[in-house]
Amino acid sequence: MKLQIRGYTAADTTDAAAIWNRVVEEGLAFPQMETLEERAADEFFRSQSFTGVALDEETGELVGLYILHPNNVGRCGHICNASYAVKGELRGHRIGEALVRHCLKQARELGFGILQFNAVVASNAPALALYQKLGFVKLGVIPGGFLRKDGVYEDIIPHYHVL
């Protein structure tokens, strides 16, 4: 599949929200517990420093997205944070990798110096492998830092990448 990654527009809201909400509903990766209604989704995606969407160039189908925003303010404002979501049935097709690579470039262009992930869930083996491949550094383990949908607390592994 050949991908085009571009900035989010309001026309992407329905498909982007569906992909985002599925990850939230699965309860295995994102900290959010509530899904986004269409209007709230548009406001959320527009409020980020950048929201990127991945499209299948052949079909025009929106297959993934990411959000990029500051991780903190002031003296730590040069550190950004991101979240990635790929359409469930298309996971494993390197869409996530394309999104992360685009995000790294976009973060540099926006003037950030470090991309930090606060809460990579320890059981998210594909994400952990990808971040290792792309040169992210693990910061350690926070025991029980993530509450899964099934009520089980799982470890999280913060990561960073100098841009």
C-alpha cells in the first residue's frame, strides 16, 4: 500500500474519529476512556500542534492518524508528545511506522527538540519493536501505570527520541 500523509482537515473527521475511537474502546493503548463524538473529535484534532492523517493513495481511504502536541510548557516546552492510531484491520502493514517517521520530521519542523512517549503499554509489542527500530530510548518501567479496560493494571515504558 502506498501512503500519503498530510495534515488533518474537517473532511477527515468521521473516519479519523472512528479509528481513534476504536483504539479508545479497545482499552489497551490510549489513556482516554471516553470516545469522541464528531464535533468533539474535530475540535480535538484541530487543537493539536499537528494532526497527520495517512491515506491509501489508491483508494483514498483514511487508514491511520497521529496527534502531535507539547508534552509540557515553559522550560520543558521543547519536548513534544504524540499518539498514533491505525485502522484495526490494517495493523501490521507498516502504516504506524510511516506515521511515526512523518511525526518525527513534523516535530522537528515545528521546533521541538525531543519526542517523548509517556505511557507505552508493556504488552504493546509492535509499538515497542517499532520504537526500538527507530532509535527511541527507554526510560524505565512504571509498574501498574496503565489501567486496561478489563481492570488490570499493566506496566508502562516511557520512551524518548532526540530530534
